[in-house]
Amino acid sequence: MSYLQKQKSSLKIQQDLFMSAAAPSVKHIVIIGGGPAGLTAAIAIKSSLAAAQFDVMILDHKLPFEKPCGGGITAKTLHAFPFLTGLQHLAVTTNQFSFESGHGLRCEVESLEALTIVSRKDLGAFLLEKALALGVRHYKEKAMRLGHDGKKAFVQTDHGAHAADVLIGADGAQGASRRLFGVRSFEKNRAAGLGFYVEGIAGSKAVIKFLPRKHGYLWVFPRPTHASVGFFAVAGEVSRGECERIIKTYLDEHYPGVKLDPAKTYSATIPLIFEWHKEQFTGTVHQTPFALAGDAAGFADPITGEGIYYAFKSGAMLAEAICTGDILKYKQRCEAEIIPELQKSARLFPKFYRTHFIDLMVLLSRRSRSVQRVMSDLITGTQSYLTLKSRLKSLAPKILREMLFGG
Ligand SMILES: Cc1cc2nc3c(=O)[nH]c(=O)nc-3n(C[C@H](O)[C@H](O)[C@H](O)COP(=O)(O)OP(=O)(O)OC[C@H]3O[C@@H](n4cnc5c(N)ncnc54)[C@H](O)[C@@H]3O)c2cc1C
């Protein structure tokens, strides 16, 4: 670290310590990462009744940026988080879906609820503006190390250091906070995605295509100025080159003339956890309470890769726990309200990705409106995995009638 950086660093620590000296009852919350999880936690703390008791700082060296992500936000998410009102103006909303199985069977589905597809840069800017308006401080800094003085923890960044009474690790699947907090890494429990921002794809239909023997899918998600086109699969299943070939072949077949721009490519990781019992989301680091939220905690749906909903949900639950002064409540709520659904998805995962199962679902969807509805409810988040089996069972006679007589 240069002399100048050291001076800046010590100045920042002094500023932070000065603030705590000036207002001893104010707690300093430092959030590493300003994605949906970190920004939601910040917004929820600073819009709570206890807001005056907290000084909230977000450290994120990239925010806002075009995170490698489909940007598909389910109807369930928009219903659950009123602070997202207005986001639709920045997005494409669609209820037209095309599903294609590994054997090339296709069905077109119109969902009751829409999927909102947004550029992650726009989403980041939208949330950051709300957070700043509430008094949250944002530092464009990258967290590198943690330290402590016996009373407070310090986050060392590439520009300085900040003191914290509570630390939140919300720096995504590839962030450093899991390691810094001493939580084991995802290792093989992840999926890898490759995508492109593609111009020249008309229409607002969202496409999901499965491939034989691959645990993942290709997507084409229209956005206001471009489409996000990509493919993700369990890590190690396909190489980067193979991913690129899969995407290129699909585009050549379905959107001839549309070119992939290598400068607009991205790759990223989705956590894909099958065993939850050894994971931990809250604890103390150098006696300072900490918690992980969003992707950093491993909260993404193994089947669909949906993580934005869980990022919002965990960020909001964590904020509530911090405001009530009992951070352990966060762990209990994760175990009750997030993990059962993700565990169910992990259990269904091997069955779901059997090529014949997807063929069957697509075939049934062509003839049966009820199956179509179930498929679209899964994508728009209104169908939980926990009640999927019982819903299909109760629909069985209707599905049979629709298969025989159409409907
Ligand atoms: C290819 C792909 C497609 C996806 N498509 C969808 C989809 O369509 N719908 C959906 O719901 N989910 C999707 N997901 C998942 C979704 O992107 C994540 O679940 C979601 O973004 C998690 O939010 P988060 O806030 O936990 O983390 P992130 O959004 O990853 O945000 C983490 C933030 O931390 C910052 N950061 C990282 N390291 C540091 C550091 N050391 N110091 C400071 N800041 C740091 C980053 O700059 C970033 O802003 C997709 C994921 C991938 C990889």
C-alpha cells in the first residue's frame, strides 16, 4: 500500500471511529457487496422504524454494473417486495415462453403472471438510488481482509479500512466474504454460465431450451436494448468452448444473421448446494456479528438458477433481524423460509433433468392447459417445489381429460 493510500486508510478509520464516538448508540453496519442482497439489506434497515440507530455503508467496487445474469425477475418477487415498484419501466415484461426439450420437442406457453427481465446495471442503479436517498453510504472499494481491535471488526479494502459493529457478506458466489468469514467454499457445488448481450433479436418471447444429458439450460431473455442469451450447466459438465458452440448453433438455427460479439460475452457462477446441514449463515468474526446473504450464502434455486428472489428475501430478513437486535433470528428464518424450498429443488434436480422427463412435460404441455399452467407458474415463481407433486396429483384427472379430448 502506498503512503497516500495508508494516509487515506487511517483517515477513514478515524472518520468511522469519530462517528461512533460522536453517537455511541449508533451501530455501524458494513455490507460487503451491493447486489440485490446487500442493497435490499441496506434499504430495509434504513427504511425501518429503527433506522436512526444504524449507519449503513456498502462497499462495492463495481456497483452499478452489468452483472453476468439473465436478469429474469419473477412475479412472486415483484409481489413480495414493494420497493421494486417502478422497475417494470426499465424492463421487458413477458408472458410468452417457448420451451424446447433435449430431443427438440417444443411448446409455446402463455403464462398468467409475467416475467420481468431487466439489465443488471439498471437494477443496480435503481436500487442504489433508493439506498442513497435513505442515507446509505456507498464506497467504490473492494473488500480484501478483515481485522479487529478486540471491540470492533475492520474491513480492509483496496482503498482503506472501515470499522463495523455488524458485518454483512453479500458479495455473490465468487466474492471473498465466505472465505474471510471462515465459511467453507462452494467447491464443486456450483453451476457455471456463459452468456452474451446480443442485439438484433426482435420480440418479447423468452426461450428456455434444454440439452440432452446436460444439467442446465440455454436461455434467450429479451431486454429493452438487447437480449441476454446464455447457457449454464453444472460446473465441469461443459467447457467454455462447448458453451459457446451450443449458443452459436442455437442462434444460427433460430435467429439467422444475429452475430455474437466476443466483447459482449460473460461468464459467472451460480451456487448449487445439495447438502445444507453443514452450511452457516450467521456467526461472529473477531466477536463482531456477521451474516451472509444472497449468493454468498448459497441461496439459489438449483433447477432454475433463480437467485434474485432469494437475494431480496435474505437481505430483507437479515435487515429485520438486525433491527430487532437478534441476528440469530436470521438463521432461524433462513432455515424455515428459504432452505426447505431449495432442498426440495435439489432433491428434484436429478429427476427434473432426465431428458425423458422434460420431453414428457413438453409433450403434455402441448395438449394440456393445466400442465402449461404448472410449467409457467414454475418459471414465474408462483409454483413452489414444495407443493408441486400434490398439485400435479390433484390435476391428474383433468390432465388426462385434456390429453384425450384436448383443452
Ligand atoms: C449466468 C447467470 C444467469 C442468471 N440468471 C438469473 C435470472 O435470470 N434470474 C435470477 O433470479 N437469477 C439469475 N441468476 C442468479 C443471480 O444473478 C444471483 O442469484 C443474484 O445476483 C444474487 O444476488 P447477490 O446480491 O447475492 O449477489 P450479486 O448480484 O452477485 O452481487 C454481489 C456484489 O458484490 C460485489 N463484490 C464482489 N466481491 C466484492 C468485494 N471483495 N468487495 C466489495 N464488493 C464485492 C460485486 O461487485 C456485486 O455487485 C443468474 C446467475 C448467473 C451466473
